[in-house]
Amino acid sequence: MTDFTKRTFSSDLGINDIGKEVSIMGWVDSLRDHGDILFIHLRDRSGIVQVVFNPEKSSPRVIDLAGTLKNEFCIGVSGHVTEREPDTKNPVLSTGDIEIIADELEIYGKSPALPFAVSEKAAELCESVSGTEPSSEEIRMQYRYLDLRRPSMQDNIIKRYRICKCIRDFLDTHGFVEIETPMLTKSTPEGARDYLVPSRIHQKRFYALPQSPQLFKQLLMISGFERYFQIVRCFRDEDLRPNRQPEFTQLDIEASFIDEEFIYELVEGLVIKIFEIGGINLPRPFPRMTYNEAIDTMGSDRPDLRFGMKFEDITDIFANTGYEIFRQILKQQGVIKGIKVENASHRLSKNVLQNEYAKQIVPGFGAKGMTWMRVVGNTLQSNIIQFFSKEEQKATVKRFSAKGGDVILMIADPSPNSAASALGHLRLHVAERLGLIPDGVFSPVWVTRFPLFEETDEGISSNHHPFTAPDRRDFNPRDRGELLSLRSRSYDLVVNGEELGGGSIRINDSELQNRIFEALGLTESDIGERFEFFIKALQYGAPPHGGIALGMDRVVSMILGTPSIREVIAFPKNRSAYCALTGAPSRIAGKQLRELGLLDFSPAITIPGMHEEKDLIDSLSWLSRIGIKDEEKVLIESALDDAVRLGSVMKEHAGGEEPAFSAVTLVNRSRSGDTARMCELAENGDLLKNAPSVTGGFFKVANIIE
Ligand code: ASP
């Protein structure tokens, strides 16, 4: 019966096909055995159709074979389409008016008991299903091929494809070309650690997997392509956070002879189109907010605009306050800021405000405490209201345009940044707790004019990446204060408090680029070693250019409303950057490490009598005079790996000298700083003086001692 050319997709079948002979292929989604008659749901990529095995209508051979079917067997059925009895029609299935009476059955692949239920329709129909529910994510990942059989997962992955296709079509009509850039490349600084790939051909040298195609897309602008894009995999070895993957997909865009407005226009058009695939309409134009405004009014550079509760600065109202805590903070040039939670007085009890928020939650956000006030008419009420004058109360009510029943939450802190950040967290916490964030609303915003640099423990680093154009070029790269005051021509696209992408107008002249590197503390030789090729390229008529990258996993996840980005990636890593399906990252054979030049096994000098033993295990076998069988080699190799790792640790502790795990001459190598010398006993020959002979720096000793 296997004539694949005759195959029909199940969802193509309907009432108009009654009486037709059809051939369908797919998986057993669920079975219902009614004693004499067996019903199955056959699932293919398009949907589900019911198949009936009836002893009165099918041959005994087919009925017997059908009796062996289990969930998720891969099968082919040929039969004819019939209309179901009116009372057995199934409105949940698109094919629910019909069923296939099986004439032939072929089993292409059997399946053992399932680790979890694949069928989703059966669950929907409240039919019993075998296997457990797709319980832990770890199990789902381990059997990802089964997990991906679930229609909802297929839908996610197929919609992801549709979104990518829509992007390609859209950018194509705007004159963009997709160009691939290397995966094996040199490090591109995006603020994360690189994944490195050792080179076998150039031993002890490494490629870096791209953190982004940043430098290549800029080179493509210098090459004159003018409009480039790529849906591209990027790799960043970052600390793990919930919605992050060590490898992720970006929509990477770059264009020449453009400014910020071009990017806003292009990306808004594109983003609106792809959100429509999920039935979401975004308002256009997207609002814009400078970084400062976002921090000042929302306490975050990823402001969530779905709800209000913007900050009010009330520092001036309390300039001469009698409240000691505020006085102390203001003395230190601190600030007092607050948010108004409308009509929440009855939902935020004194206990919640004082004991939960003021004492526990807000200190967890990095502020010392929180002051709360209930609005009653024109005045305020709280546990410390006696310290506030009537004027202060009135002015506060006015500043917040507050009315009876509102609650005002304030944070005072000597550091304006800490106050803003803590209040930002508090704003989100209260909004979530009280359900103030509306469902189904999507609020995009462009955040612009970020600081060019930020202060870190090690000095100064780029806020985006070092190729971002500053807002002015007349700065002194050694003046820290001045550097920290610079703004960049960068922009982030934020939707519902989540950063979906970011980019910038770039530096297009080598002199300015060099000065930025200098500001970042790179020496001339660092610059030469890491970026010489790029600085050189900038000298050959680099056009003004800029671009952006959107994180596709996040974008797709938001459009499809999935709880995590792992739901829209076919084969994701888990939260610890581990692939439960393949077991990557995994150990590798010492042989491979050696081939890559990652082990320094070659002794500085050859051991007398040692022949040219190439294989490490053979060498070991030779050295220990123990025969090692082939099947034992694997175990020995892994033990040796451990020894090598131990050796590396020892090497670290031994300072910059030669590794302690290579064959050692009788010379003190483990005390760093000491001049290498023979140990006295070795020097005067007392050590192993009974050894039969001495050659060079080595004693030839009895095998047992070796
Ligand atoms: N390369 C940047 C990033 O990956 C985006 C850009 O500046 O275009 O974040």
C-alpha cells in the first residue's frame, strides 16, 4: 500500500469526499477500543481524522494488525471516506463529519510506552491517553522529537517560519539583501564572553563564535551593499537568566546613508506586520523616550507603558521638612520620588504596606525603605503623618493629582539612581499584584540617547558596543567625567517592558573609532591585535551607516504569547545551557584534545628509551608496563582526562612555569619565583643512588619504581 504519491493530508478531507478511496499517513494520536470495533485518531501535520477498523468491513489480517497499534505508532491507512452518524459527529475536529473505514493498514514504525502524552486533541476531548502529561521540561527536552510532535509545538515552529518569511519578503521589497557572515571568526565585543573554537590547523589559536555579525555588517556597508539583513545565529557565553539562550537568533539589519529616522520608519513597518501574524495590532508611530526620561519616570531603560504610575519628583516639596529621615537624605543631595496607585486604599492594608513593602520588598529592591500615604480628601494618612506639615500634605496631593482612596508610595534615597531603580521595581510589583497590567495590550516604545559609556568595576565600558556613534566628537578620551557625560546615537525597541532589539548609528571614521577604543582603555597594541583590520577598512571611504538587531526568539515568543522562548525554538538548551536531548556539552576523547593542541603532552625532553609512541594510551601502557586492552582504553582515557584536569589545576598553582603534569626532570618546578635547580639529593647523586644508571637529567630505575 506504500504509494506515497497517493497520500492525502487528513485536514483536506471533508463531507465532499464521501465514498472516495484515500490513503492517509501519520501517527496514532489516540485509540478507542469498543470491543469489536477499534477507532483511532490518525494525526498528520495538517490535523486529525478518525479511522475505523470494523471486522465486518475490513479483512481479519488488517483487524489483527490494528489490534497491535499503540499511541504514536507511525502508520499508513487506505480506506474509504464515510459520513459519520449524526450523533457521532465531532465538532472539535475539522474532519469531525467523516471517518475513514480502513481497508489496509501498514505500520511504518512502532513506539514503546511514551514518556508523556503527545496527543492534545485527546486531552481536549477528555479521552484517556496513555503516557503521562508533558510534565517536567527536562523530560520534554530529552524527548524533544516527541514534544515537537504536539500540534501546539508544531504550530509555534511553523508560525516562527511564517514570521521569518514575512521579514524576508518585507525587507526584500525595501531593497535589502540577505548576506551570510562567518561563524568561525574573531571576537566581536557585545559585552559577553565568547564561545571559542580551537583550530587544529593553527594550533593554540582560536576562532570565536560571533556574539553578533556587527563588524561584518559594517564591512558590508564599506563594501557598498547599502542595505543588508540576515536572520542569524549568535552566541554569547553569559550568565544564565530565565529568558536567555547561549545561542539565539537575531534579525540583523544595517543600511548606509541613513539616520535614526530611517531605522524607526523601517522597523515600525516591519514589526507591525509581523505582530499582525499573531493577530496583534500595534499603534503607530511608536512613542519615543530618552534614556533619562525613562529612568526618571519609570525607573528602567525598559519601560513598560501598558499602565500609568509614572514617577513624580517631590524632593522640592520637602526641602524644609521636619521629618528627620527625609532631612538626612536631602542633606546628602538625595531625592524623594513617588508613584500614585489609584483607588487602591482598600486593597493595600497597613500590614501589607508597612510590614511587607516597607520592611521587606522594597529593601530587596535596593532602597533603604518606603514611605506610604493614603489620600483622604485633601490630606494624607499614614503611620508617620504627624511629621508632615499641612502644606507638605496638600502640595503632595496636588503634585500627584490624587484623590480620596488613592495610595502614594514614596522612596527617598541619597542616590537618585537607586531611588529610581527601586521605585521602578516597586511600580511593577504593585501593578502585577493588583492586576493593573491589562491583558492583550502591546505598548512599543523607542528608548533613545543612552549614555555612551558606563562605569564598571574595571573602569569604563560601552553601553551598547564600541562602534556606536557618540552624540559629539569633541571629547577627551582620558577625561572620565566627560566620557561618562557622553550620549550615544543608539536606540532600543522595547515592548511591554521587554527589550526586543537595539542598534545605533555607527562611527564611520577611523580616528574617532580609535579614540573610543582609547577611552575604553585599550592600548595601541590591543587595538592593533583585535581591530586592525576594521580600523583599516574604515579608512577606505566608509559611508555613514547604522542598523539594528532584533532578538527573534523573544519577538516570536511575544507574538505567539508563549511563557518562554524555549517554546519557539525547536531544539533549545535548558536553563543551564545544557542540551538534555543530545547531552551537549559533553566530554571529548583525550585524542581529540591532543589533535587540537589543547594538551601539552610532549615532554620538554625525550625520555631515554622511550620510543616514538604516538598514542597517549599506548605511551601510558608502555610506561607502566601494563598491557591495556582496546575496550579498557575508553575508561583509561577518561581517567586520564581527569588527571589532565588535575594537572591544569596544579599548573595554575605552580605559576607561569612549565606544566607540572608533563614528564618532569628532577628539577624544582613547583615553587614559582625560585630559580630552577636540581634538588640536593639529586645533585649529589644520593637520591636513587642504587639506580643502575644515570643518563642526562634522568635516573634509569627499576620498573617497579617507575
Ligand atoms: N550588534 C548589536 C547587537 O547585537 C545590534 C546592532 O547594534 O545592530 O546587540
